[in-house]
Amino acid sequence: MKKRNVDLVCDIAELISLAEEGGNRKELMQSVVTSVAKHMMADVCSVYIYDEEEKKLILRATQGLDRSAIGQVKLKLGEGITGRAIRELRPICVGTASKSSSYKFFPGIHEEEYEAFLAVPILRGLRRIGVLVVQAKETNYFTPNDVKALRAIAAQLATMIENVQLLSEARLEASAPAVASVKKPTTESIIRGRSASTGTARGRAFTLDSGQSESCLLPDPDAPPHTAADFEEAIKKTARQIDKLQVQTSEKLADVAVLIFSAHLLILEDKQFAGRIADLIQTDIPALKAISIVVNEYVEIFSKSKMPLIREKVLDVKDLGNRLIRNLLNEQADECDYRGQIIIAHELLPSDILKLSAENVEGFIVSSGVTSHNAIICRSLGIPMVAVSRELADGIPDGEELLMDAEQGIIYLRPSSEVYAKYRGLDEAWKALHNASDMEEQTVTKCGERVHIFANINLLSDLPPARRFKAEGVGLYRSEFPFIVRNDFPTEEEQFAIYKKLVDQMDGRRVTFRTLDIGGDKMLSYYSNVTEANPFLGMRAIRFSLQNKDIFCHQLRAFLRAGAGGGSRIMFPLISSVDDFVAARDIVYECMDELEREGVPFSRETELGVMMELPSAVEVADELAQEADFLSIGSNDLIQYMLAVDRTNEQVSKLYLAHHPAILRAINRIVSAGITHEKDVSICGDLSADPRMLPFLLGVGLRNFSIDMVNAPTVQRLVSGIKIEDAEEIANSLLDFGRISEIEAYLVDHSLVPETEA
């Protein structure tokens, strides 16, 4: 049988006329999904209604899914394939849903068996009404004709839904007792948050709050008494553990592990700390209670300090207290303090993340928001992290069994065996999709043009996967992390040791160092002059370096020394003018002259480049290309600053559009300037690995991509299927458009979306 799209449009028109005559609203919606599923020969059809008060899509009718899901399944803007369709105001057609990065799994509604997925937004002008979804078991089932038919139906449904005021009904039902069934006790509960570092984590909840709440494990009143000798043994055991952890961490994370457990040892060796606990034990207070009393005293003192460096020690003393208690009780093996546990914390410092990583933590749930550097550190360490509200975090009991899907920002409490099984399957699918075994040494387009894939490196621990995925070099080394995790500025020698390891391990391949990029949400607690009303527009990146010449020179000298054998480059972030670049370059030349006078090896041929991130830099791209040795497009900041959109702000994040005509023209202008002056141009940031925009980037002339290497197999496969001639035609077409809607329509019509999205 053939799909009957024309008949379907006619039948829907009949249903709409019934709605206008006052037909039963629920029955009408059910008739719509039944009719659509029948005519399109789809296994599933569903309608989601957008609730403007909740800012969520709510499932209101379905044919093919479990009916109990109606009113229960809810999606935020951008959440899942359906949420993306309503956020981006465009149809999304995915041939194999389970492999889509946007796929969202809901347990119990039996959706996982349907691979083909077509979601079309229901719009009234620009107003979001809902989403019409069809699904099928057969992969790649829906065609461009199906997309057109469903768009026509969605347009008709928008009128019907608005006329019968279904949105109002949705709000009433949302507050009615029927929905209260979600809150009744079940064997499973779900918390939705925001992804910060992807991955899946399994373990039991453990709260490690940095506030002034209880600081460590409460002693069991029925626990056997412990002697002063037992406490002394726990002190010794704890010291041995910390020494061992410091050694292990220094080997694994040499660039950022500078004495990260030193505070633990200092507190442990403090006579006022250990001595006070021992004194309390001598007065017949149980050892467990004595530890808790003293730790709580220190937490209160540290929390009230006016000095940030002291306040940061709150988690150290809490962690130390918990370790002492566990050792007193002989509860855990030396090296397994947080194995099998997911840490819940209001706030975490980068150094906290490193410490807990060394102690085998499974994942993080944070309730104070996520800074970009914390997210990047977690990604580099492979630790999942999800941000939730403080209220939701406080509601997770310690010891609760959790499964955390940090890809989608979902936390399952007491997950069922069905959910565990599903995620085992998804983990296997992810591994297959990101398998490095089929990576070729060289990336080549369909017509034989060479494309170069470089790695983004945040920590030295990123180097093994970069080599495994056959990176051609380092396109972006973010040098700020050794600064962020410390209590003071690292010396030139400390930096040199890190940078030299990076160069040596890349074995002659090109390494591009980015100078210190602090400011914005990457602040140094030990630098006192950083309090600003708007740090993203303040003393950030190259501005900080030029104003703090000593610090800048130490880093530049370390870069130059590390690259003595040649092949390394240095680039400056947040350059706003040719004058900025020239000022930075002059300081590099001063450092070269100093090293030469001192007889220290370095490369006089070290290339110096510009990060193109600001509108002002785009305006003088031609002049910058004349002066610099190379240009690098920092796509994340370029989009943020050109569109004046903070992409971490959910209120305006939908305005953060990589395909905005101004962004496309800016990229083209930068690349053209590089080509004109025969200077190398590369791109980094999320856009560099965006499958939808890859043809455009190749079409304007980009051949160097710096990406998170986990995306390398996907990028290489996509590049191998593109002809440069076709890419140039696409780029020229997109550059002609002056409206976002025109570009979006073109991308849809030409299927320039990931996984055959339309």
C-alpha cells in the first residue's frame, strides 16, 4: 500500500470542521493522530501541546504509544528530537532515532522500537502551539513528501487548536488531580536537569555540600566505641591514602595535579584539628562524634572567612572528616573512597572535581549552575555531570540508587531493570558510533581534497584519545586550566614542564597554544582584581595578559621553550584590533630576545596567530590577516559576541544561532582574508563539528578543523561524502540569504541536517 498524503489532508480538514462545530476536544485530537497514522502508514502518531506557562511540551494524544503516557510525558524546549523541532521552529526527520544525539528515552511508553522519527512544529505565525510526531519501526521510512504533507497538516491543526483553546485546557489538566499520579509512590522517579558533561553514570547518591549544613557522615548512636588508639590508626591510614592519591593523581594529571591534596594533609597534621579530636575522645566523647564535632567547627570557621582561599577549603575539611570516619569504621578500601557513588553538591571548584576524580567518583549532580571550565574538565576526565535546581538536589536522599543520563540531563531514582537494560544498549550504540577503529590516517573529501582534523586539548589526559583518533596535531590547547585549579600563578618552570609534555607526546605534529583565557566564568580565586559587573566584557583573555605583563611573559617563555624543536604556534584570544595583536606580538619578540641572550633553546620561527571572536576583529580581518601568521575562528565566542547572546542563558539561548546570516558572512569574510593573504585559517568551537554546517564551512574554503576528538569519526565520515564543488554551491546559496528563515528553509529542503534530518 502507498501512503495517501492527499487523502490525509482532506480528512484532517473534515476533522477541523467538526472542531469548529464544538466537537469533543480529546476525541478530536485522538481522531487526528489515528487518521495521520493510518494514511501515512506510520506505527505511531502523537500530538504534543506547548504549555506557555510551564514552558514545556505535553503529550496530549497518541496512536501507537502507551496511552498512560498522555499528560505525563513532558519535554522542555530543545529536549529530545521533538523539543528541538519546536525550539528551532523546523521539521526534523531522523532515519535512525536511537543513533541521534538528540534522542530522548522515556521508560515505559515502548517508544524505543521505533527508529524512523519525523517531528513537525505546529505554529501560529511565530507562536509555538505544539508538535506533530510520526514514528515507524523501519529506518529511513519518511520521505521529503511526508515532511511536506505533515507541514500542511500542522498548519491546519494550529488553527483548530487555537480555535478550541486546547492550550487553556492543557494548563487546566496540568493542575488537575489526574497529573498528581506522577507524584504518587512508584518504583521509579525521574529528575530532569541540564547536561554539563555527557555520559552515563550509575551509583548511590552521596551529598557533599559546601554550605554550613552537616559536614560529614553522622555517627551511628549504636556503633561500638573506639579508643584513642583507634583514632590514631585512622589518622595514619588517612595520611597514607592521601599520599598515595597525590602520587597517582600527579602521574595521571600532571598538568593540573599540583599538590591538590595538600590542604588535606595540612589540616590532618594541624595539632588544633587532630589534637582537638583526641582531647574530646579523652573526655569520653565517642570518636565518631568527636570527629563530627571538630569538622563542623572548622566548616563554620572556613565558611565565614572573608578570604576566598579559606572558604574554598570547606569541601576539603568535609572530605577529610568523611575519610577519617570511614577509616575508623574500616568501611572502604584505601583506593575506593567514592567508587560507586554519585556526588551531589551545591558548588564544586575545578580542584574539587580533580580530587574526586582521583577518588573514583562516578558522576556529579550540581545545583549552583555549571561554569564552562568545570564542564570542560569533566568532559576531559570522562565524568558525567548534570545541573539541577537546589530544591531537586536536596530531595535526593543519600544512599539512593541512581542512574544518570548526562547526555539528556536525566537522573533516574531507583531505576528499573528495564531502564538499566536500555542504557546498556545505548552505551553500546554510542561506543559503536564513536569507534576509532575505522579512522583513516588522512581525511579526504569525495573529490580528493585534503581536510585536516586537529584535536582540542584541555588536559594532558586528552592526549591518548587524540592519538587514538589519529589527530593531525593540536588545533587548540586551552592553557588556562593549570591556572584555574591552583591557589597561585604557576611559575614559568611549572608551565614549561606541562607544555613540553604536550609537544613531546604529539611527536612532531603541530601544536597550537592559546594564551591564558581567563575572565567571563573562568575566574582565578587567588587574583583579587577580578570583581566586575560584566566579566564577559571586562578584563578577559588578552586584555588580562597585556595588563599583567609578568604573568604573560612567563607563559610566553614557557611556550617558546616547549616548542624549541619547531612546529608549535601561539595564538591570542579575544583580539579586538590590529593594535592588540601587535602589542602581544611585540611582547613575544621581547621574550625571544631574552631567551636568546640567556642561551635558552627556542624556535624563532614560532608562528603567531589571532583568535577571531569579536565583531571588531571581523571588520579588520584583512588587516589582521596581513599581520598575523594564521587566523583561528573561535566559533562559540564569535556567535555569542556577534549576536549578543549568552548561550548559557535559557531565556535567550534559542537566539544563539550558528546559521545566522551575519555569522555565515563573518566566517566567509575571515576565510577570504586568509586566502587572499595566503594565511592558514582554522575553526574551533561547537560549529567546527556541526554536521549540518560542515558543507558550508568546506564551501567557503575551510580545510582545518579543531574538534573534540570523540567527534572525529563522524566528521571524517561526513567529509568523505562531500564534493567541494557541491559544498561551494551550498555556501554561495546560503551567503545570498539575508533572513534566518530563508537559511533554515534551505537547510531543510536540501537535507543539510544530521542523520538525514529534514
